[in-house]
Amino acid sequence: MDPLLIANIKQKAIDATAPNAVFEPGSFFPWASAIFFVVSVALIWLMIKAGKGKNYGD
């Protein structure tokens, strides 16, 4: 088979599975989601830490 035809078939498959390239490697989405996860965990941890030892029900 012609190598150009194989590359074209692969490119068509990539375009069909990821038309907007959001989940493509090297894009901004994985970094943004990882940073958001770390910040969320840190804020939840700070809220739990700040609430220890306080009796709000009294």
C-alpha cells in the first residue's frame, strides 16, 4: 500500500474520534483538569483543617 494512503486513513480516524482535539496529548485540557483537581483537594483540606475542634452545634 501507499504510505500516503495509510497516513491519510490514520488522519481520518483521528479526525473522526477527536474532532475538536480537546483530549489530544499536548493540549491545555489535561493540565487544566490536573491543576483544578489539586486546587480543589487543597481547598477541601483547608476547610476540614479549619473546622477541627470547633463545636458549631452548641
